[in-house]
Amino acid sequence: MKTKIWITVFSLFLLASCSEVLDISPDGTQTLDEIFKDESTTGGYLSSCYQSFPGFSYRYVGLENLPTAISDDAWSIGRNGAGSASLYLGAVTTVGNQNKLGYMKGLFGNGVSGWKYFYLRIRRINVFLSRIETAAVPSEAERAQWTAEARVLRAFYYTELINRYGSVYLITEPTEVGFDESTLVLSTYKQMADFIISECREAMKEDELPWRPELSADAKRMTKSIAAGLKSKVALFMASPLFADGQDYWAEAEAICKESLDELLAHDFELYTTVRNTSVFGDNAYQEYSTTTRDYSSSPRDKETILTTNNVSTNWNYQGLPINNATSAGMAPTQELVDAYPMKNGKYILDLGAPYNDVKHLSPNFNSNSGYDEQDPYIDRDPRFYASVYYNGSTALNQQNQQIEIEIFRTGNSSIMGSNTKRTQTGYYPRRHYNPLSRRGKNVAISWRYMRLAEIYLNYAECAIENNHLTEALAAIKPIRDRVGMPNLDEVEDVTIDQANLRLMYRNERRIEMAYEETRYYDVRRWTSPGTDMDIIRYATGMWIEKDPNDGTLSHMRFQVGDAYDPDTKTWAGDGLEKACYTSKYLLHPHDALEVSRLLNSTGVNIQNPGW
């Protein structure tokens, strides 16, 4: 019997559903045999495997970056009941759209879970790979490239699945009508990582698969550099406590991460270090790189980017500054993130091993010789701080294209105002991915970098540290520090370099280098052992600033987000707020309850993750 393909039919179940249908067809109604007999529809079928490619960044519900909002780097205003609001309150279930993590609402489309989304596309790729060897193609070179591309794309989708859900089903062949799901066996993270790494290595052997796209139209197409990056990512994750199942995979992970880094460096990938627009960015290449678009050519200016998923710009309805009449302040940086940025001399303002003396982070454990001034806290900091955070006294363009000082003290133009959606709740506004030339009425597009070379350097450095290869780790971190003019970690005065200390410094370095790029969300989880709460994200603090009306002096006070200050009595009221998503069950995404029930009936196995 021939298999028909309808353009509007959507498979409701994980694998094959009750009929062998796919949700894309180049001409609306064709059999698979017909599709793969024509070179144009063969190419169209591969394109369908990319359909609705995840945008990440600000493509979640409410146009907030949900993973950043529920990390310890930011506190979201939670506008219009966005995903973060439910997660802060712990109001998450496994049923439908209340499953804010399983669905990542807004990223995959309403009513579609990440589990279903990725498996539907994996299933298409399995069909494609089963047919491509005999399919009609424009040339044998394209057959080879498309085959390699499809294998990397499937590896990408599986990487996203395992990083969210942990154990998944490894399926590499098309599923037929009546497929016996009872034969399915969940694969561990390590088993999936081995598969992904093997697939990427095999795909990278194909000469026709390019290292980077040379046309903007090919921005999301898979390349050898993406394959190298995926190898590095899954190797790092498989060795991390959450996924290692008590095993020591660090030596294997280090070798794989070194392999990936060497491959990228040998093929003209390098950090973005040369500022093009010095009148706007001065010597801060990190800021220019983070707030501009990727260019495409055989020899691009941007040789750091591995994969961009979409262009984004400041959306004044969802994230912006009061001086620009923004509707929402968006995801405000926490005091914890601000504390992570060292001084320009490289010294940390807090003791990294015990940064706070209390669980709510209101009593910082200061490093007395750092040079940090509690009442003038924003001077002489790491240049990445100025590229990532709007603080009291920084400037930005208003609607009239004028540079305006941002006043976050209580009576200022951008002060904290309780739950007012236009105002920060932490005393800071997000600056990362915010082009300095952007203002209301003139949004400047930037590229969202899903994967870049700096992360690959850091992945290798982490594995080297865990194997006590400290010299190699320091060498991998040095280019990242050099870019922003910071001394390398072993060049900071009075710093002891041993494995424990370097691990702390590395984790801090990764946090600030990758701020607002979603990595912190996954890092905190993978560094946490199964069944353990993530206490580090439970409480968030901010900075309250009072300005003396007589002499203009400023007083800085740390406070727990949610508390209120009475300037008349100079006292605080309230019990503060917390992120209820700090508990251990939030280490992995929950599966949809209906899918859990269906698979339990067909396989006898409960796939639901712990705590849900």
C-alpha cells in the first residue's frame, strides 16, 4: 500500500501514530516513492526536516528567554503570566500547557512538547536517510552533502532531547504502521552521547559538507563546525554529575573536546577580537560581537560563530528601558550575576568558595583586597560587565536619539517600582544582545549565537581541570581573557592555582563569558547530582540605591527581590521571593502526562523523570 503525505496532517504520537503520515509535502499529496523520484522534492523533503527550527533566545512564551529567566543570572518580570512566572511559583504540572518546561511554550509552537517536536523531525530524517541512497538528486556531490547534513541535524535534535530529558529512545530507522513500541528501550545519556559523537565524526569525513555557511540563506544548515561543536557539548555533559551515572568519563570527554577544538582552529575559526566600529564600541570586541549580525562569505569577519538560529532585536514591548518607554523591563540581571564580574585587575569581589554568609545572599563575603568599593560598585570592572548590564549611571539612547543617563536610584528615571512591568526588580537592566545604537523606533538586529568558539574553548578547559591538567586548562581560557584585556587566571595577584580553586574560577569565567546565552541554565543542572536541590538559584538579590537630596551622595543596599523599602523609616518589609524551580525535580524536563500514560501502556515502562 502506498503511503500518502498530506500537508496539514500532524502526527499526534511519539513515533508512528495510527497512520504513517508526515506533516509536510512539497506539492500537497504525494507518495514517498514519488517524492524521492524527483530531485527538487528530494531537496524539499530535507528542507522539511528543518521546519520550524528552534529560535531559542527570545522565542519563548512572552518573548522572554526562559532558560535565562529561571537561572540565577536574571529575574524576569514574568509579563502576562509568562513561563518564568509559573516556574518561580512552582505552578508547573505535567498536563498540557501547564507543563512549562516540557512544552517550552512558544519555542516549539503551542500545544507541542519538545519531546514530540524533536521526535517528529528525527522521524523525518530517518525516512530521508533510508531513501537518499537511491533518491533522485541534482548531483552526487549533493547526495553526499545532504546525507552528511541530515546525520548532523539528527544529532543536533538528539542533543537537544537528551539535554532536556536525560534518557531517550534511540531510533535510527523509519517506523512503520503498527510499530511495536514494546520493543523500545531507553538509552542512557552516555549511550546517546556515543551515538551523537560517532554520527558527527562520520559526517565530518564527507568532503562535500562545508565548515561554515557562505550564504545567509544557509544560516541554519548543518556544517562540519556544528558537528564539531555537538561532539564537544555532549562529551562535556556526559561526564558531568547529572548525567554520568556515577562513572568517570572526564578523560574521554577531554580527548573529544580537544579534538573538536583542534578541528575548528585548523579550519579558520577564531575568536572575534577586532573592533570594527570603535566610535561605538571602543576596544570592547566582546560587546560588538554580541550586538551585531553574523556575516556570510568564504572569509567572514566573524570567524567565531558556529551556529546562529535567528536574528533578534530589542522588542520594546517585552524588554527595554524606561527612558525608551518600554512596556516591560524583561529579564533583569541579578546581584549574583553582577557579583560574578571581577575587578579589572582580575581579582574577585567575593570569595568564590563561599560568596555569601547567609542562604539569602544578603551578607556578601567580600574579598578584602580586590579594590571593590561597596558605595561605588561599578568602577574598574571586567569589560564584559559593561557589555552585559545596565546599571545606575550608565547611559543609553532615548527615543530622540539622545544619550541619557540611566538613574536607578529610588527617585530616578529608571528606578525600581514594585511589580511595575516597565521597571527592573533587581536594580539592573539587561544589556547583553542590546546594540548601543538601538532605540525605540530604530531597532538594530543582532544574530543569536547558539554555538560559538568561546564555548568550545571553555568545554575543553573544564574537562582538563577535572583531569587535573591545569596548564592545558589555563591555556584554553587565556584567549577568552585576552580578548577583553583581562589577566589570565594564573596571572592574578595572590591567586593559588590548584584543581579546586581553578574549578571555581573556571565556573565563574564560564558564567560571565556566556551570560544570557542559556548555558547557565544547563550548567547549574549538569553540575548538580541527581536528587539534589539547586540551592544556588533559590534566592535572588538586587541593589537598592538611595540618593541624598541635599548632597547627591548615593547609598547602596542589597535586598532580596520582592522585599519593599520604606524610605521614611529606612526599613525593609516582606519575606522576599524565591524561585521554586530550584528543587531537584527541575533538573530534567517533565514529560507530558498523556504521553507517559500511553507509553506505559505500550512498553510497560514509566518514562517520567524523577519528582514529576
